[in-house]
Amino acid sequence: MRKYRLRIGLDVDDTLYDCNAYALSLINAAHPDEEPMDINEIKGWGRVGRYYDERVALYSDPDFVKNQPILPGAQKFVRELSRLADVFFVTAVPAACMSVRAERLIRDFPEIPAENIVIGTRKEVMSLDILLDDGAHNISASRAAYPVLFRRPWNTHLSGLLSVNDYSDFLHLCKMVRSSFTQKSPDLKEGGVICLVGPSGSRKNEIAASLTRIDGFCKPLTTTTRPRRDGESETAYRFISEEQFLAERDHGAFIETTVYSKYYFGTSDDEIRPIVERGECAVIPIDICGALTLKNLYRSRAMLVFLQREREEVLLDILGRDISDEDKARRIMSLDFEYRNAEVCDLELSVRDDVDQNAREICEIVREGSVGVNKNGADY
């Protein structure tokens, strides 16, 4: 158990203040005769063409920084976070905007001492327990024990990173870290959610299929923009276009959405809740971002199982897949991040050649209520 308050760093632009969307609104207003820019079209950092490049220039304008809207819920989020941790604002702005940025942070978030405002681009030198940032380059270089990606349209192509969709999920993650994961163990004997987490090649889908052949375990239908693979059942997922997915997401159709290897995945509560309410377990192969969202929602009735398979076997599995070289490279590059996610799961399970045996082990743990202690009596 930690004996000190957590040190949590928060990025500012598009984490606390609206940045990209606000910039696009100004640009769209300046070009009324052009097709409006959409936030979902921003797929990365830097210059991307059309009038999107104008947004980069806005970031150096003190008036822009002075007038950026606070994101909904940001002030309440910082207040709650400051009660359980020492919070630092870690923000990068040009020299001309530094004083404006600092003045706004002091005014808008009075709970945070002025000396906890760190302005600069070298975020990787900060020694933190947890960092929340929407910039993947900051996450990958961070020295924080738990670098957390704040999901935004421009980082959805990244897989494997510890990530959250909203403030509520991040607060729940921080509480998990603060308590060193000694909170109440999951209890799924009367129904709940089993999230199978692990890198590509960890056999998540195979174990899920085996587990759902056991009475009391069901796989809710997940929606995805991923193309249906050869030989894959039409009912394995609900396959839809990215345009339809984004429209449904924006209308609140999903309780959790995530992106894995550039494709969107989403789960509806209409699929999960009936399973849980009839006392069964919903089994979902999912990435860590979606798993944390479901853990936040279902709390002790959700169990995160990390499937630990040998790296060499995972690599061979990825290399043998009928996917593009680009997709293989993306999955391989994410492995280091994927394996770190075991730290925030309830249970770590060694994956064997016999996936049916793995499924039976999970079933036994659920039915005996023995999450948190392995068969040798040692803590997971």
C-alpha cells in the first residue's frame, strides 16, 4: 500500500480545455462557403492539409489560449482528483502564451497550487505516478508508472495503450492505483461481466468461445467497423461502417467504445444487462480501455482477466495472420504497452495450448469466488 499521495499529471489542451474542436469552429466560421471541417477527420498531429493547418497557427495566439472553452465536467473532475492526489498541470504552449495559460489555470482550477503548473514540452522528465494526456507521443515517452491515453479522434489508430474514454473512467483508475488494487474482489457468482484482456495473439476470442459453451456464460454482441474475416460467422459481431458507428456512438448507443488496430468496437448495455440480470456472466474479449469502462460501470460485478501468453507465441500468431504488414507492425509495436496492462487487471491467467482448460479455470474461479488468490495461495 502506498504511504504517500499519488502524483498525477494532467495535460491541458483537449484534456481540460477544448482545443481542436474550438479551433475548427473558428476556422469553419472564417470559411462559410467551404465544406465544414469535422473533428473526426483529424487523424494525427501536425499539418494535415486543407484549412486544418490553420488550427496549428491558432495554438500560438494568446487570444485563442485565453478564450478556449473549459471542457464539460473538467472543473468538477479536477476538484475530485485533487482530493485523492497531488495534481500537476503539465502543458506545452509557446512562450507568448505561457502567462495567459498559467493565469487561466489558476483562475479556473483554484484547488491546484500555482507551483503545480509545469509549462514545457519535456513531459518525459516529469516523475509521476499517473499521467493523463491525449498525445500518444507524450504517453510513449513518459516516465510515469501509469501513462494513460485520453481517447480522442486523433489517437484512435493506437492500440494497447492504457487508455480511458472520459473523466469518470480515469478517476476510477486512479482510485484503483491508490488502493493498490486491494478493493473488494470481484464477485460474479450471481452474474457479471468478464473482460478478457491481452495483446493480439493471446487467444482472447478462442477462450471466450470456449467459455460461452459452458452454461451460465454468454457473449454479448459487439459492434465493430472491422471487416468480417474469411470463414467468420456473420453473427460473430455486428459489422457496420465507420460512418454508421460514429453516428450511433454520438447518439449514445454504446456504454463503451474503443479502437483496436484502427477499427472501432462498441458494446451496448442492451446486450450486456439482460445477461447479468438473469444471473449469468457476459464474456467480452476487449482492450484495456473498454475493460476499464465496464469495470467502472459494474464495479465488483466485473472481472478483468489478463491473458498472459508467451511473447514468442504471440509474435508468431500475429505474423501468421492474414492481415496487412502495416497492421502486423502496429500490433507488434503495441506489445510492450499491452503486457503492462496486466497490472490493472483483477486476474492474470497463463494461456496454454488447451484453451478449454483456460475456460474451465475462469469458470471455476467465478463459481468459487476465489478471485485474487491463485491455486498456490499467493496473491495475484
